[in-house]
Amino acid sequence: MVIESLLEQLFAGPGVVRAVCAFFLGVGGGSAVQYHYGSQLKIALDRSMTQPFVAIIYGFIAFGLVSLAIVYTYTQLAQLNTGIGVIANILGIGGIVALVISLGTLTGGGFAVLGIGLSETLELTDPWVSLGFITGVAAIGWVVLPALIAAAVWGIPAAVGIGGSVRVWIHGPNR
């Protein structure tokens, strides 16, 4: 259907296009998170860096939960299809947009958290530069690696960034 063909075209396209899309998606989501939650990103960094390997697992749990919720909602709405092709296309495109925005915000949030850490490490005063740098480095994988491996390479730093907060969200602050 619509989703399958769009995803096939994206993953089959040139690596540079995938990298540019990944960069802007990560910077866009990270900018929104950094703008809205900037003062709380240091706490998220501390939570993630206490157990970074565990944070990876919880970060991917967050990606899975968000993807599952969107796919479930999409399939429920698709069952309401009245047989009109336009409605199916709107639902398909809406599902893709929701998935991209949600996963982009999660990924960008992870990059924003790691950007705060990079800013502290290098003693930079502007965490926005760090966000762009981390997102750019992660996006390079889309040029040189196959699509599935590049997605994992792009997702791992983001999973570390959000994983500590997800762990606290799931288990509470005492764990």
C-alpha cells in the first residue's frame, strides 16, 4: 500500500538523501525537545549515563512502544475504511507522518540529551551546536552503511539519550 511503497522508496534511495532526511529529522525533533525541556535535559543525561548500556535497552523499548501505539492506531483507523481510495491514502500518509514525527522527536530528544553532555565535556556554551554535531555524525551512517544497519547506528545514540528517563518512567525514581 502507500506506506510500503514510501518506505521502500526511502530505504532504496541514495544514502545522501537518507542522511539529509535523518539529519533534519534529528535536528528538528531535538530542537523541539531542547527548546521545551532544555532545563531538564541535564537530569535526563545523568539518568542515562549512570547505566548507559541499560539505557540503550530502555531507549529501544521507547521506540518500540511508540511504534506499536502508532501502528495499532493506524490499523484500527484503517478498518474504518469505507472502500474509498482517497481515505485509505489519507490514513496511510497520516500514519507515516505520525510515525515520523513521533520517532523523530524521540530520536532528536536522545540527541539533545547527548548534546548537553557533549557541551559540558567540551565546555561549550551553546548546546545547539552539540545537537547539530551529534545528529550529523549519526546521520553519516546513512551514507556509508546499508539501511537497516544505518538505522541501528543512528538509533543507538538516541536510545542512550532517552533510555535513562524511560527507565525511571517505567520503574520509578528509586531504580
